[in-house]
Amino acid sequence: MIFDKLEEIEERLGEIEKDLAKPETILNLEEYKRLSKEYTEKKEIVDLYREWKRLTEEEEKTEEMLKHEPDEEMRALIREEALSLSEKRAHIESTLREMLLKGHDKQVQSMFLEIRAGTGGEEAALFARELFSMYMKFAEKMKWKTELMEMSMSDLGGIKEAILLIENKDAYRMLRYESGVHRVQRVPVTEAQGRIHTSAVTVAVLPEPEEMEININPEELRIDVFRASGPGGQHVNKTESAVRVTHLPTGIVVTCQDEKSQHKNKAKAIRVLRARIKEKLEMEKEEEISEERKKQVGTGDRSERIRTYNFPQGRVTDHRIGLTLYKLQDVLSGNLEEILNPLITHFQTEAIARG
């Protein structure tokens, strides 16, 4: 499977080389830049693959020599050479696998992490706050730059909705599989009888597109301004600094009120809007991906989940890969590697299999 994929990449590199040599390509600057970028990305892995093939041929020749060499001293030297070639080939093969896996990661410089309370009222909002804290601690641990784009609080200090911007080239690669419904099972602080309840929080991870990728026509936007409010509708700002941006063609609405400046809130809302428009367009283009995301993210209902956080048992279970860790507090403290790394390996391996 891996070598079929490598053959495809090598073949594609040959096609790019031919295209780059065409006069019409040279005259078309945008096309030339695009092909040059793709050439650079593929050449490194192809060069390594060609070296792997050369070593494989050398190893086969050495094994053949060993069959026909009568002298024991020469045979010992040939065996040593065969072992050296085998070790080099195995090392390159391992590197090629890693490069193929990374090749399925989107190169994203910044991303939005959106957290929304689902089924469960105040308890869902309180757990949304804990999830937000978990991701913030992980981002701090990874030394990622973060910026709060929007947050709306519940009456008890939970989070109804939060949008966090994370700027780092590794953030999307590591967090992209967090999209979906996160289910919590515990006794809520609002529960007088001590019964365990199940609540849900939805998480969405969206790569931030560059401005040139998604061009927003200002005439297609409706901008509403209003006073920012705190929990329970208490006004925390006497000026109309909060901004609601509606993209009329798609109906997508983004609200930002975290900043005291109307201008800054609008700028933030536009950035989030661009990411949501890109996601919508991609979902419309690829119906299969759309259906998969609907399965993963769902509606925030208790029955849909990618992960369960069970407080009475102190466990976290990721249902997609059947992984259970009895390290609930450790995970909520931002130590996510034991969950994220197996997820990344699982989905990247699937991506290579699909080609």
C-alpha cells in the first residue's frame, strides 16, 4: 500500500516536471507558482524513495553474490555489507512512512476551536468551561499563541459558547480530530438527589483560511451592533461595541463582543466567518466528508459522542478507536498526548489507505 502511494507520487512528480517546462506554464505566473510549490513538496519524498529503491537493488545483488561465493572470508564481508544495506533501507522506509503520514496533514498556520454547550443546560455549560480550560492548558503546555475571539457565559459561570484562535503550524494537525460531541457523566452541582446525569458539549475545529482563499463581498454582509452583555443579560458595556455579522448568501451568523472596540469585534467576527464559509463550501463540494462530519459533530444530543468523560469511574473513553484511560483529572489538566497521538496515527493511516 505504502509503495503504491509512493509510485503515484513519483509519477506525479514526472508530470509536474513536464508541465513546468511548457512555455504556456512559464507565462502563467500563478500556475507556475502552484506547480513549483507542489514540485518542492513532492521532490523530497521522491528522492528518498529512489534512494530506497537503489538500496533494495543493491541488497538483492549482494544476496545473489552470497549464493555464489565459495570463499568464507568473502562471504563474511558480503554478509556485513548486506546487513548494512538492510539497516539503511529499513531506516529510509520508516522515514518514508512518517513523511506520507505528515503529507495527509493540512498545512494550517492558525485555527479556530469552537466549544458549545449542548444537551444538559447549566451542567453542559459548566462542563464546556472545563473543556475550554483543558484545551487552554494544553495550548499553554505546547507554547501555542492563543486569542479569545468570543465567549458567552451562563448564569452559573459556565460557557454557552467560546471561540478560541490558536496560531501555530502544529495546532490543527494535533487537534483536528477533536471535532464532535464530548459527553460527560457525573453528578451535577445543581443535582440535589445525587444522581448521575449525562450532558453533552460540541467541539468544532476549523482551519483559518487565508484572505485570498475566501473573498467576502462587503455588500453580502449585514452588520448589527448592540451592547455587550454578561451572564444573565447584565450589561457590561454601555456602548454598542458588540457586533453580529450575517453572511446573507449562506445565512452564517457570527457574533463577537469580547473586545471593547466595535472595530476589533467586527474584525474578529470576519475572521471566524471566513473559516465557517470555507468549511461550508468544502462540505458542499465533498458530500462524503459532509456526511462524516455530521456523524462526528452531530447536534449536541446525549446519544451522539466521540468521547465520554466519566467522573465516577475517573475514566476517559474515545469511542472511535476504543481507547480508555483511567486518567480523567490528568486529561482535564491538559495532558492530552495519550489521546491525541493514537487518534492522529489512526486517522492518518486510514487516509493513506484511501489514497
